[in-house]
Amino acid sequence: MEENYFINILQLIDVSTERGAFKGVEIEGVAMLRKQTMEQIKKIAEESKKEESNKEETQLESVTKKVGEK
């Protein structure tokens, strides 16, 4: 859910910029917001990847223990 939120914000910024919704003096602030949004998306993706890796390791350990028990 959280990742989708930031992706939607990023898309909103990009579409608004393409359509010329911002004045020149506003661009710097919009660029900073876009950069922060990208950083959040990357952070969430990295955390998700770590969680998946941990799940895979746990499953592998479980299977290894079961095979070793037989």
C-alpha cells in the first residue's frame, strides 16, 4: 500500500510537469519533492527485497532440517 502511494505521487508529479502545470519558480520545489518520493520508493523496495530474502532463507533452512531428519 505504502509503495503504491509513493508511485502514484511520482506519476502525478510527472504528468503535471509534462502538462506544464508548474511555473518556473516552482520547479525546484517540485524537483525536491520528486527526489524525496523516489528515495522512499527505493527504500521500500529494498526493505521488501530484504524481507523476501529472509523468507527464502527461512524456508531453505526448514527444508534442509526436514531433509536432514530423515
